[in-house]
Amino acid sequence: MRIEVKDLDHIYNAGLAYETYALKHVSLTLDRGELVCLIGHTGSGKTTLVQHLNGLLKPDKGQVLADGVDINEKSPQARALRRKIGLVFQYPEYQLFEETVFKDVCFGPKNMGLSEEECAKKANDSLKLVGMDPDEVGDKSPFALSGGQKRRVAIAGILAMDPEVLILDEPAAGLDPAGKKAILSCIKGIKEERNICILLISHNMEDVAEIADRVLVMDKGSLVLDGPPGEVFARRQALRDMGLAAPPAARFMEMVAAGGGPVSADVLTLDDAAREIIRVYGKR
Amino acid sequence: MAIKDITLGQYYPSESVIHRLDPRTKIIGTLVFMVSIFLVKSFTGFAVSAALLAAVIILSKIPFGYIARGLKPVIFIIIITMTMNLLMTPGEPIASFWIITITREGLERSLLLAIRLVLLIFSSSILTLATKPMSLTDGLDSLLSPLRKIGFPAHEITMMMTIAIRFIPTLMDETDKIMKAQTARGADFETGSIMQRAKSMIPLLIPLFVSAFRIAADLAMAMEARCYRGGEGRTRMNPMRFSNLDTIAWIILALYLAAVIVMRRMGL
Ligand SMILES: Nc1ncnc2c1ncn2[C@@H]1O[C@H](COP(=O)(O)OP(=O)(O)OP(=O)(O)O)[C@@H](O)[C@H]1O
Ligand SMILES: [Mg+2]
């Protein structure tokens, strides 16, 4: 599926004294098989933007097209398209409600009108995909799991609906390092397994540098940068002006270079940095 | 989403004299005014009450439309009671057609009743429009505190009200978020039979209760960490003080009450 956002505007509380221009002329496209990261300072409109992508918020101006069809139309076709765009909210564990993990993951597919067996199959597949064993946790109460596990169950709940575009709003927020790592590797796994488009909102530049195929940067409601991580993170000054920073590995290499070390600061991840240092200083 | 449109605690911000009055003055003033309305028995009396209320409305700088909005939910009741009184009161007939007879007493009674109800509603609307919910509960706390001597948990009750008011917007936000999250999972809150719709509330209500318990536990923990304990000997961050404004208000209120009683005695 291909998503096109055209000249999107969104105003909260339009007409009231405290109206906020949350999105201004945002245009972008998302393609199958891409892993796109969306970054931006707090309040820059990231959440607002992604809620437009599956029709939860309606644009005040502009359009969201999925395979060329406006998803905000009233037609059954647009409705079917909206269902293909799965959105995992920030802190999705707060949406769990069923008695068992298994039933909760089945909620989405059941709403799509699938049969019991189909639901069960989708639930099992999705739980496995997020690294949970359906036989082990399936009959547990979702409220008895750890924070990171709850979050993976919630993501499985969306995956069970077979989305062609998966959007995750800060999926690693508030987790410990191990939980973060588990979520990230689970996202990579989803991408490899299903080859769908994944849009990820994140505040962690290290993670972004590591997994993104493409990076989008929002600032005060506008989409200001859009390109491969190398290109986007090379715009150090522009990022700093927006209250963002380059990945720590890049900043470290920049400091080494500034101190006279003969290294190139043109790296993004820890692995790159290590390789560059070894290249310059050689193996002992 | 519709949930955002519900305005709660209808406070209308402004810097007027009425807004600046001590909440205790406003609460007592409103109570006295309401009682006085039941003492008044004539149109002349109501003219005096209405004049006072009109003065307060003008001073408060609240647009009249906001105050009149309070009538909306009860307009039906007013019309029904007016019609009942109009048709059912025996006395000197002034008009009649078919089986309906309207008497002078009936007309008078129904008009007085309507005026009384409207004045009651307007006065209570002004109290809530011109007083922040939080100062309202502070005022109540202070007014009810003498009852603590007879074991009435005044502080605890007003504290509960304060917390409830404080967390209404938080829970609304939470509801909005959960509704969106479940909608993204294909939940449908708007269509279907009553039974279906009641059932579709489960995915909304359970997470909402879980959130409410979580918030309650966090708040309790935070209060305990700051050594909160109930009423006795507790001081305020913003102590309430009567000002000259309040003195003036009390004097006007006393004069008004005296006038009402005198008029009632003289049968006016
Ligand atoms: N429901 C709402 N009502 C009114 N204003 C809102 C609402 N939601 C967001 N806003 C405003 O819109 C702007 C963009 O908010 P948004 O939540 O999209 O930011 P964000 O980039 O997701 O931030 P964060 O990184 O903190 O999650 C902010 O200024 C915010 O105050
Ligand atoms: Mg956000």
C-alpha cells in the first residue's frame, strides 16, 4: 500500500481563543517495505499527524490518500482501507481490557468479522511475531504481565488485523533498556516477516539511526526534513535549532574530530563509530 | 470528537468585582438570595429581587447568554408547572373556552412561580459562573468546618469534591485516548442496538477504570510523600480573606434581606 499525504492542515479548537495550528501544509508519501522514523520536538505535531493516517482525526484542509483513494470518504472501500492502516498508540498497554491475552489480541480481527478459527490463527501468529509464546501467556490476564510484555501484547493486537501500514507512536517510551531492545528487535522482525510499511515515532536518535530507512523531521507543525538518516543527521545545526540532537555516536565522533583526531565524523551508529576508530587507529 | 465538547464546571473567567468576592460571601449570598425568593409573595417584591440580581449580573460582566443557558434543561419543567397552575387554580374567571377556564388567581400564581424558578436558576448559575470550582470547594470547606465538632467530615468531603473536579479533564482526556485506541482496533461505539452499544462500552470502561485506579494510587502516594493528613491544623497556600468588597457585599445583602422582610410584613 502507498500512502500519500497532501497539504494537510489541522487546527485544534478552531475558532476559539486557544486554537492551535498543529499541522501546517504537511505532504509526504509512504511506500511498502519502508521503515520510516518520525522525529520532532515535543508538541511538534507527530501524534496529530499519525492520527490522520487512519482517519481518527479529520484534516481541516488537505487529503490523505491510500492507493489513490481518500480514506476519509464515506464509502466501504475507504473504510476497508482505513482498517489496513494499523495505529499503535503511545502507552498502548492502557487499551487492554479482556480477561485473557489471547482474547484481547482477537478483539481487532473479531471486529473485522473474521471467524473464530481465523481470529485464533491471527492471534497466535501475531503473538509469536512480537516474541511471546501464545501457549504460555495466552490464558493469562493481560493485567498480570510486565509493562514491556503488555506493550508487546498491545502491538500484537494491531498486528492481528493484518495491517499493510503499521504506525507506532513512541513504542519504547517508559521501558527499561531490556524492554526497549525487545520492542525494537520485534519491530525489525515485523518488517522482515511481513514486508509492510512501518512508521515509527521516536525520541531516541540512537534507535532511529540504527533502524530507519528514512527519517522525517517535524517542527512546529511543519515537515521540515525528509530523507535517509545520513542526510538528515548531517544537518546538525538545523536539528539543534529545532531542539533535536544527532545520535550519540555521531556526536562523540564529532568531538574526537574537533579535538584533532583524524577520524571522519560521518557516522551514525555505535557500530560505524567503532569501525571508523579501528580503521584509523588500527587493531592492537 | 463529541467528548471534547462537553464543558464541565461552567466557570466564566473574568476580573469582575463579583469574581473577586470571597467564595464564602458568594455561597452565603446565594443561599440568602434563594431563601428570600421563597419569602417574596408579590410582583413588587420580585421586582426588588430581580433588580439586585440584574445588578449582580451586570457587575459580573458575564454575557447574559451564558446565564440564560442554565434555563435550557429546566425550561420544560417551568412550562409544565406554569400550565398546571394556570389551568387548575380556582378563582375569578377572566377567560374561558371549551372546557378550559383561566382564572385571575391562576394567571398570577403561574407567573409568580415562573419568576421564582427563573430567579433561582439564575442566581445559582451566577455562583458557578463567577467562582472557580476550586474556590467553591475551599469556601464550602471553610463554611462547613464548624460541623467538624459534631463529627461531620467536612474537610474530607470537600477534599473529595476538589479531587473529583480536578480530575474530570484528566479522565476526559483518558477516555478520548482509549476511545481512539479502540476505534483503531475496529471498535464501534456509535451504531447498533442498545444492547450492542452497551456491550461495546466494555473495551472503553475497563481500561478507564484501570486508569482511574492507577491515577488514584499515584495521587495517594504523592500526597503521602508530602505528608498530607486531614483537616485539623491544616493551613492553606492561598488563605481566604474577606476584603472591603466583601463588607460592601454583606451590607447590601443585609439591606436587601431587611427590605424583603419589611415588604412581606406590610403585605406588599
Ligand atoms: N486534543 C488536543 N486538543 C488541543 N490541542 C492539542 C490536542 N492534542 C494536541 N494538541 C496540541 O497540538 C500540538 C501538537 O501536539 P502533538 O500531540 O501532535 O505533538 P507530538 O509531536 O506528538 O508531541 P510529543 O512528542 O510530546 O508526543 C501541541 O501544541 C498540542 O498542545
Ligand atoms: Mg505524541
